[in-house]
Amino acid sequence: MRFVVFGAGSIGLRHLRNARALGHAIAGVFDPDPGRLAAAAALAGAGALVTGDETAALALTADAALVCSPTHRHVEQARAAVARGWHVLVEKPLSHALDGTAALVAETAAARRTVLVGCNLRFLPSLMLVKRLVDEGRVGTPLSARAECGYYLPYWRPQTDYRRGYGARRAMGGGIILDAIHELDYLRWLLGDPREVFCYAGKVSSLEIDTEDNADLLLRFDYGAVANVHLDYLQRTYRRSCEVIGEDGVIVWDYIAQTVRVYGKEERRLEVFEESINTDRNAMFVEELRHFVACAETGAPPTLDAAGGRRVLEIALAAKASAAEGRAVRLDR
């Protein structure tokens, strides 16, 4: 498969390296930043067009696009790629607003192209195990869940000035709610669609950003379950975890330790799965790319298509609206 990469930041270069390692060709790379283009040129291989001209990148002969640009460009570039007849792996979140997302869903269906929204935690073995345990009913009906993701924004990409990154800038789709949309995606994956969201969010630190750096969300599901989600740009130590509390036990997932623990009905019953879990972080990105290629080649539905990515975005935007308006926001079916 021949790829065009849009965006040569850290995730774009990761996908580029993985694509080449899997034997795929890079037709071209687009990025407006000359410094990033220099890094991409060293990886893209002979014959790849490495350019700051987006029109030239879209004119290339290719099979698929890897859209890794800042969030506010995702939908525009994905739609342009679909119009070229390409399949698209677009990084999360699908966008920073709903504008153009319904059109992308419709255009993708009409063109019979594959669009995968890159919520890569779905390909992390430890979280895949949690999904299997929930689906198998290991802890019974889920009643409650707690999820957390926190990290210090200036530490996240230490090679760049955090104040210039998309996470710090509202206009580019920044803010912890959209940046950490993985939590909203995997809770929907594990528990189903929430029907209502309430959120407190805002900028509480001295970070030089114009987005929220702290958010606490409550998600309510039709069958009665409630999920509590904490997200922040503030913690000097990276933390990411989730607990699913069921009728018959509790599943505890720790991203940092890459462990899954299951506490059964009896207080002292504990199963630990850490020895069987692949802890190579890049492996989930490789599996994500393999999944994308397989779906593009066979027509099988991807784990998170454009419509699914749009739904997760609706949840995130409802949380932002709740924080702004001070009320719970009902999610349309």
C-alpha cells in the first residue's frame, strides 16, 4: 500500500516508520514546518515527495492517507483524501468541532472507503484484555467506572515549546478534554453509549495556555451505570488507569504498570494478568496500522469508523458545553 502522510510531528513520524517497517511505501509527506520535513525526509525513503505544498501532496498517486496534522485540520484533510479515492487513518480526535464531520461520514460511505479514527488504546493488549473480561461477564453487569489520565503538558513533548503546540491552543483543537479523548472512547467501547454528561472544567494552573487544563466528568448510561472521569495537564507524574466495578467484582487496569487485576465476589479472590501482557508501546500502533490495512483491503468495518469517531467527539463537545453552561447535557441518540 502507498501512503501519503499529512503532518510530520511525533505521531506522523511514528506511523511513517511503522508503515515502512511493514513493507508499505511512502508516496509523500506534507507538513508546513521545514524542520519537521527534514526529519521526515530521512525516514520516508527514496522517491517520496516531502513537501510543504499540500496541493502537491494531494496530487500524488497513493492508496491511503495518514492524517496526523493538528486537530483542527483533520476533517478537511480526511475529506480531501476520500475525494481522491484514498482510504484514511485519521488521528484522534476526529476534529475540534462537528463542522464537516457528518459530510465526512456520508462521503466515506458513498465512496466505499475505509476511515479509521486512531484511538490506538483499542489496540493495547492490556486494555483489549479488559474489554474481553467485560464482554465475557467476568465481573457481571458494569455498575460504575472510574477513569483517570493526567500528565504535565510541558513534559509531554519536551523537544518542543508546549505553548506553541496544539494542546495549548483552543483554535487548534487543544485542551485536555479533546487531547485525552481516549478515555471517553474506551469507556464507550467498554460500557456502551452514554446518554448524559456533566462536567466541571477550566484552566486552574499557571500554564500559558488558552484551553482547559483540568476536567472532571460524569457520564450516565441508560442502564444505570455511571462513569467518573478525571483528566488534567497538571500531574508531574504520568497517570492513566481505569476501574470497572461490576455486580460480581472489579477490574483494575493500570496503563503505566501494564497490569490488569480482577477482584472477584469473594474479597480475597484476585487474578493478575501482568505476565501475559505485551508491554511494547509501539506494538499497539503497529497493530492499529495492520488493522487499517486489512479493513481497507477487505472492506471489513474498522473498530472505530468515521461515524464512531464523530460520536466520541459529540461526547467530548457535550462535556465542554456542560462545563460552560453549568448543567448536564443530554446526548441525542
